[in-house]
Amino acid sequence: AILGQSNIIGKDIIFFDTIESTNTYAMKLADTGCPEGTVIIADAQTGGKGRLGRKWLSPHGKNLYMSVVLKPAIPPKDASLLTLMSAVACASAIKQVSSLHVSIKWPNDIMTCNKKLGGILTEIKADMDRIFHAVIGIGININLDINDIPDEIRTTATSIKIEQDIAAFSRSIVTAEIIKELDRWYSIFLQNRRKAIIKEWLKLSSTIGRVVKVTVGANTFTGIAETIDEEGMLILRLSDNTTKKISAGDVTILR
Ligand code: BTN
């Protein structure tokens, strides 16, 4: 066992060598009724999924590809808070086990030195009123080498190994710490201490207070990232001094 103790998350951990996507598997597993907190980990993904329909680079044995099944009794509009909570847990965990400066770029990119170290993809099954289950998918680049990174994302993606300039970094240490932090933050979530989650997210954020460009589909908005609201929406202050709420998009930090 890689864990000392756990309340909910990580009591059951299922390992795969190669799988299409831990998220896809976890969504199917949740449909058949697995316990809350079940964790799926794979050494490689053949169809790793990123946000906004993108692919997630998932070579064998190098990184962490993990999904967690949660069953919170919340309406679907609150799902983004789960993602914020998971970003806080991941950023805190990596900070604790590495010597990197880690921050969160809205909504849920795990960053170091302006480059992306990891990301979170939350999927839910819900009706209008409530979530049946949610899957938190976590991808952290741990031992990815420069040569593994395609040219298109070479200036924007990185790994713990690249940034710390070491031979290899322990995947199990990162995994165990993330599970521990997720368990801790999920219990804060279940106690309905939303303000504590938002507060920690704001503390870890590298987005708030910066001039940013946000791409939402075919539209772009430029302004100051003022804060996030209690649903995790980004509040952007535009040049005409009005504000705009953004629920999903890509942020580029301009200055
Ligand atoms: C992002 O675009 O930033 C989110 C990336 C999420 C990747 C992880 S890897 C484990 C899990 N399974 C997937 O197919 N995606 C997530």
C-alpha cells in the first residue's frame, strides 16, 4: 500500500498497464456502481483526454494518469468547485514533494515557471438537479523528457523531471501525496467549507491580478483577471470597466 490511511479517496486503487483513458474507464465503472473514492491509475493511455476535446500526451511509465470516482450530493452547477478543489490538492501535493514553485492557472492548469505541469478533467453524470457521479481525471507530467514533448507544445509544457533537472522523480511519491491531499480537500468540500477552497485556490493562483487574454471558442477577451466567484467562474475586468463572467476557456497571461 502506498497510503498510510484514507477516509474516502484511495481505499480501492485499480492499476492498469495500458488503458484507453482512466477517465473513460472510471465513468463506466461508476455506472456499474463502485464505491466512492475508487482510484484508477494507468502506466499509459492510448486515448488520454484533455479539456475542450484535446488529447493528453500519455506515454508509458513516465507520468501520472489517474481518475477518482466521487459521489457528492450536489447540483451539477457545483461541479466546477470539485475541479477547483482538485487543482488545490494537486498543486499543494506537488509543492510538498518537490522544490518547484507551483501555481494554478484558471481554471485548473497546474503550472510551474509559466509552463504546464499537469491538468484536470472533470466529467460528470447528472440530471438537472443532481450529480450521480463525478470523475476527476488528473494528469501530471513527472518524468516526461523534452524529446517526448511535440514541437507545438514544447514552449508551454514541462515535467517535474525537466524543471528539477534530475535523472528521475518518484511517481509513487507524487501519487500518494496527491491522494492524501485530495482526501483532505474532499472532506473540506463535504463539510461545505467552500470559502476555504476558494481562498486556497486564490492563494495558489497565478492568474488573479494579471492582464490576461481569454479565448472562448471563436471569441477572445482581454482584461484583468479580477477574481473567481463561488462557482469558480472567472471574473474579467474589461477595458471599458465592465466585468465579464467566464465559465470555460483558455487563459494566456499577458503581463
Ligand atoms: C487538461 O486538458 O488540462 C486536462 C488533462 C487531464 C488528463 C488526465 S490523465 C488521467 C485522466 N484520463 C484522461 O483521459 N484524462 C485525464
